[in-house]
Amino acid sequence: MDLETVDAASFGRSLRGVGVNLLCRDVPAVARFLGNCFGLSVHRLSGDFALVRHGDALIQLHSDATYGAHPLSGLLPENPPRGTGVQLYLFGIDPDMAVLRAEAAGGTVIEEPRAKPHGLREATILSPEGHAFSPAVPA
């Protein structure tokens, strides 16, 4: 499927498994962060929407305005961090390299890279809006 040209209905019907949808104040800024910090590919970028690919996984970024009638919109905090309580792992991405790029990409390192008892070397980096991303590789 060509992510640049697929229509919304066909794309929606193609989705399987677990989906990740992040609500963002500034979709282009979060998309740039994910591309610049973690090397993820960004598709269909607009002010209101983007598709971000990591391997076979897709993350959808939606602007707050696209959720105007959704029950979640009234629960969004005015200030970051927005993603407290959710940690999004990006397996196969070198945490040491991501941490080196984080600040320039607009992120904040809250956990430096280290080997954990569960067999991964990982770090945790907040996006400009406060979503927690953890690049991780086998330790």
C-alpha cells in the first residue's frame, strides 16, 4: 500500500492488530521530532495528520482539532507532558544515538541509555509535547 496515495477508507480497512494514535498540538513538530531523533519515516504530513512508520508499525498523529467531537478532547491537558502513563518502545533503534540527537530534535532525555535486567539497553526521551519514547536494542 502506498501511504502517500491511499484513501482514508482503504487505509482504515487495512489496519490490524494494535494501533497507536497520538493527539498533538503541533503535528508537524512531533513528526519532525520522530524523524530527526529516531529516524522514523513520515508520510502524509499535514497540519492535522501524519503517518509515521517504524518497520511494520504505524503511528498516526492527529491534531487536537481533528478530535473536536471525540470524548477524549475534553480530557487533554493544557500543558505537556501529554503522554504520562504511556511509554512507547521503538525496538531496534540505538538508544545512544537517539539520545545524542534528542535535544537538537526538540526532545528531552529523561532516562539515559542503560542496560536493564529484562535484556534491553534503552533510554526514554520525551517528545516536545511530552510523549515518552524509548528506543531499545538487545543488551
